[in-house]
Amino acid sequence: MDINQYMGMFLEESREHLQNLNNCVLDLENAPDNLSVLGEIFRSAHTIKGMSATMGFTTIAELTHEMENILDMLRKSQLQANPDIINTIFKCVDTLEQLVESVSTNNEKSIDCKPLIAKLKALAKGEIVTAPVLETKIEKEMVECSSVEFSDAEKSVIHKAQGQGMQAYELNIFLREGCLLKSARSYMVMNALDEIGDVIKTIPVVEELEKEKFDLCFQAILVTGSDIEKIQQTVLSISEIDKVDIVPCRMTDATSQQETKQVMSTAKPTVMKPASSAAPASAPVAMTADKKNKGGQSVRVDIDKLDALLNLVGELVINKTRLEQIGITHRLTDLVETIEQMDRVTTDLQSVVMKVRMVPVGQVFNRFPRMVRDLSHGLNKEINLIIQGEETELDRTVIDEIGDPLVHLLRNSIDHGIEKPDEREAKGKNPIGEIRLIARHEGNNVIIMVEDDGKGINPEIIKRIAVDKGLITQAEADKMEANEAVKLVFLPGFSTAEVVTDVSGRGVGMDAVKNKIESLGGMVDVETKINEGSKFKIRLPLTLAIIQALLVKVSEEIYAVPLGSIDSTINIKSSDIKTVQNKEVFLSRGQIIPIVRLAHVLNIPEVEKTEQDEQDDLFVVIVHIGELRAGIIVDNLIGQQEIVIKSLGKLLAGIKVIAGATILGNGQVALILDIASLIQ
Amino acid sequence: MSEQKYSNSEVQLVIFKLGREEYGVSILQVQEIKRISDITRVPHTPDYIKGVINLRGSVLPVIDLKKRLNLAQQEVTEDTRIIIVKVEELSIGMVVDAVSEVMTINQENIDSPEVVAGSISANYLSGVGKLENRLLILLNLEEIVGMGQDGNEM
């Protein structure tokens, strides 16, 4: 079978399920009794197992299989979730992540998960001191009756057999790696087992064994009078059998199950971990998660295809405009009416295509709870991460880029922001720190905030470090306001951590964050109060591909000015322009604003001199970059429009004052002004 | 250069006119030929860059070939076309006075450019094709597009 064509799908789906696993195990940690969460985890693990077995990734399948055993026992309350189990499951998820990534680079075998599998098996057998189930031998055996589920008929067979002094065993038979005729081997095993007893059940079922629909391992339930050693000999006498695990199998009927449950619920308080302090809140969370996961069906589409679609829609609009003109020139009322209809459809089409590219920011956010958990555990801090507005949508291109800066900010908050529990208590704060990750719309922007209630940033310390590192002079530091000083953290080579830790503080953090966000056309700001916390506010454009712009006309040429950098547009008289040191300026609301004459800067050929002379009223677009302002004189304002940014290509790259190009409704290309270079 | 790369002895050329001279480029480099449309001037570019056009949703630069080759300018006519060529993965439009035909020419009939290096810098030529009584000037597009040397032309 050519599996390569399914590879992409496998990778994507596995990643999705692993993400889901991560989230659910986090929920489970907070609410160990939540059966719906357990079910969710089980389903995800099962899907991964199925997919990887089909694709022939045995290591993944084997690991998930063992994981499933544990999960199933948890689900059936044969085992109680405790920190050890949760951590092992987390480790499994991590290892699976590594395995899936290694699959994409074609070296599945390089990761050794034997110790983990051994650990899982040990857990399944209840070989941990904390597990309350091991009180008596009978209960222990009950636990061993691992994941195999029996129908009533099978149960009665086992009961009967037990009555006749026979025993039911669960056999885990492992074929040697590279075994070619797996179905033949399994058939031989079955035959051999039939000689010493009755095989009442196999997993997978016999038909699937015959079709080789299993990995290197399959299970069989054998009812026999022989002992374990004999079974082992029989099975291992067949060649290409790697090993066989034999576990005595005992029925867990309803009554005994309930008993165990009771044992466990009384024992529970002793095994609970402090980390589960958020437990009361977690149940409703899990429920909303359920709702969301079920909502909506989706189709995976390559982003390139969407781009192509967007271009085609653009073409359609342009051709429609041409038809419109034909209709008008030839006075064809019928045509004009039809085109009006078409106009509505194309407008809708355009907006739908734009919307299709939007992705909820939750796709980035959902990996953070796990990260926060691991980091806070590592630092012995207790942190509650609150995520709001994960449904806020951003363009795909922005989503792909925003992850890293957010990781930086969160790590900073966890490491430098939130204090250790005892320190917090001493300050009279809740020992559990709180980090809020909030996304929301604000006009044409999306705001993402990382807020913590930690110790805040002390401007005096920031100043001192900046001076020490030679980033600013002492004189500058003395003059600096507190809120300005805090912004020094964004300077390259600045790190406030006294100790460089694993988590953050390598001195590359904040300036990298700032650069990245600015390259996305966004801004980052920080507000902080000592001992109350700090708030990092990221402002991002909805999309990189589409912006709102003001179209202006200069002589015969049309240019687009990004709306984000426009303050206002005003009319002035030519006489309002004054000259200061040979530079043209004018006064607006008491501010002196330098004039930029586009016609001059862009070397626009003047069409009619007389028109310019007559023009006494001048249109001025006041733009700003940071604190810098300038008034751009244009001949006419055409209007505000959503434009799709296109690059000018390699040949014309690097032209100052031009940021790119866009295609107007009539098919004409208009250039987008680069305000920053225009002002300077 | 590019024409000589092909080992088979025949090359197919798109023939076009600049003024009264006939020029050719390998058909393999030509993407399409389109009527002249609105060209948006781009400031701060060399004068032979005529501007940019919209080709089905992407923005392409357009070169005024006659200016690039220092030939006399001529008004835009009904015959004026833009030939879209692909040079080093880059699509570029070239304004020409007319596109006449596609023809096959034998490699043997192509002389080295030194023979006729007159008004046009020899760098821009890859050869001269002889066909009965016609002379075809074959262009070296890589050099004409002049990747990375635009600065010298300012």
C-alpha cells in the first residue's frame, strides 16, 4: 500500500488528537472523576492507535495500546487517577508527539519508548504504592483483567470453565518485528492454543487476524486447564513469536466492580494532589469543551488553494467591471441589470472567501494550558491560566506567526511575573497566581493581552540594568518617566532575570517579541504596577493580506494610504502653508506638521499646470508613525476601501516609499504608500 | 545564451518587432502575449521599467524594451503588445511594437552576437538568426531583465 498519500492526513489528524489529549488530560488532572473527559481521552488515544497501526507505525500503536489499557481501567474505575498516572500519561502524550514528528522525518525507531511501556504496564498491574486498589490479592487480580471486555456469553463460558477447575488467561502475543506472514503466524498460534484449551475471544477478531488487520501484537483469551508455563511453551514453539505475556483473567462482575469503586472513593482524598485545587471549576469547563468539539463539520484546505481562489474572485470582479462598462457604453439595459445581480453575488463571494481564511485564535491558545502547567510545576509555582476570547478570528497568516511571541510573553509571566506561593502569601495575595490570556476585537484590530497578577516590573530596576548594560546613559535614565522606563525591556540585549533559567531570561526575549509583532504590522505595549502585575497588550491587524486604505489621487495616479496610519484628513488653503528653515509646514490644532508633497516625492509628471495654480483648497491627509506626524498633500480623496496587498516582486523590491501594490476594482494596479519612509 | 542550451538543432522562436527590426525569444520562455493595458507607473525605478500591470490577480513589472535597448521611441498603436516572459522564475512583461509569428530556426543559422553588435550592447544579445533575407536578433533575457543591476541604470 502506498501510504505516502495518506501521510499528510495522518500527521495532521494525529497532531489534532494529541492536542486534544493534552487538553483533556489537563482537565482530568483537575477532575479525576470526570468520565466524559476520560471517554474523550480514550477515544483520541484509540483513534491514534488505529491510524498509526494502519499506517504501519508500530511504536506509536504499541504505546497508545498500553496507554489505552490504563485509560480503560481508569474509565472502568478499576484504577484511580493519581499524579503518577497523570504524569505518565502526559509523558506518553509527549513521547507520542515526538514519535509523530519523527514519523514525518522518517525515523520512527529512533525514540525508545520501552521504559514508558514498561511503566504503563506496571501501572496497569497496579504496582505503585499509592494505588489504593492493591489491598488484597483478589482485587489486584481484578485489576489485571485489563482492557478486555466480555460479552455475557463469554462471561458464562469463563464462569463454567472456572467451575470445572480451568482458568481463563489473557495472552498478549507479540510477533517478531519484520514478521512477513502475520496472518499465518496468528493462525498457527490459534491452532496451537486450540490444542491445549479453548480460545474464546481474540482481539482483534479472527477475521481481522486473517486479513492481517493488526500490528505486531494481538490478544487472545484462552480457557484451559494447563498452567502459564505450558501455554508459554506452546506459543513460543512457533517461530517468529517475539514474546507472550500471560495474565490470569478473572471476571469483574457488577457487584465486585462497585465494591472496588467504593474502596477507591474512600481512598481518594489521600491521593489527590495540590495541583487539583481548581477542581470545582473544571467540570463546567469540560462540558463547554464537549460542546465545542462537536460543533460543525470541517474540510481541510491547503492555504495555497485559498489564495488561488481569492485571486480568481478578484479576476471575476475585474471582468464584471468590464462588462459593466460595455453595458453602459452600448446602453444595454438588460445587460446592466444582469450585471447588477452579478455584482451582489460577487461581493458576497469575495467576503466569503475572505472569511474562509480566518481562523479562531484558539488554535494557538489551546497549547498553552499544558505549557503553563509544565512550567509552573517545574518552578514550584501554582498558576491558574484563564483564557478568554479564543473564538476571536485572525487571518491564517497571522495565526501562524503569533504563537512564538505569545510563548515568550507567557514564559516571562510565569518565570518573572508570578511569585512563589509563600512570597505571594507574605504579600497578602492568593497563593495561586493568575495569568489571563485574552483576545478580542477592537475596531479593525485584534487585541491579545497577557496579564499576570505577579510582582510587576520595577522601573527603577529596569533603568539600573539598562544603564549597566550601556543601553542608555545615566542622564537619560534620570530624566525618564516610569512608564517609559518599563518599555526599555523591549530593547535588544535586555534581560531582567537575576538568574538565567531554563524558562526564560536569555536576554533575547522581549525584543524578539517586539520585532515579530511589528513585522506582522502590529504593536506591543506594556503596563505594569509593582506588586499588582503587568499587562502586555498586543495589537494586531486582522489580516496581513487585506487592509483598509484610503485611496488618493495625485495628478492622474491613484495611491493607497493604509488607514492605520491616518490621523485625519483636512482641507487647508495654500496660504496656510508656512516655511520654516526651508521646509513647508502648517499648523493644525496648535501642532506644527511638516508637509509632504506627493507629486514631488513620487516624481509624478504634472499634467496640467493651470489646474494646480487654480487650486487654492488643498486636501491634506495627516498621517503618523509613532509620534511622528506629517501632512500629505494630495489632489483628491477617492474613498476608503478594503485592499488586498500584493508584493511588487523581486525585480522591483526595495523601492522606498512604496510598500506594495493592490489591484483596484477596475483591474488597475495602485501602489500602496509606505508611510514610515515617506515621513523620514 | 538560452537558445544555445538546447541540444536539438532546432529552436522555436516568438518573433516580434521593435521599430523596423525583428527580434526573437525562445518560445519556452514566453508565457503569454497580451494587449497593452493600463500600466501603473512606479516611482523611483529605472526609466526602462514602464510600471506594473495586473495579470489575473498578480502584479507584474513591465519593461519598456525599446528604452532598455536604447532604441527610438514610438507611439502605442493597435499592434503594441506585452509579451510575458519567465526569467529565472520571475514573470516579466515586455512592451513590443508588434508580435508577428512563431517560427522554427535551425541552430546552424544562428551566429554569435558580435557580428552585428551595433546600436545594442552585445550583452543583451544571444545571437543573430539568419533566415533567407531576414535577420532576427535573439535577445538574452537574463541580461535584459538585469537582475540586481538596476542601480547602475538610474
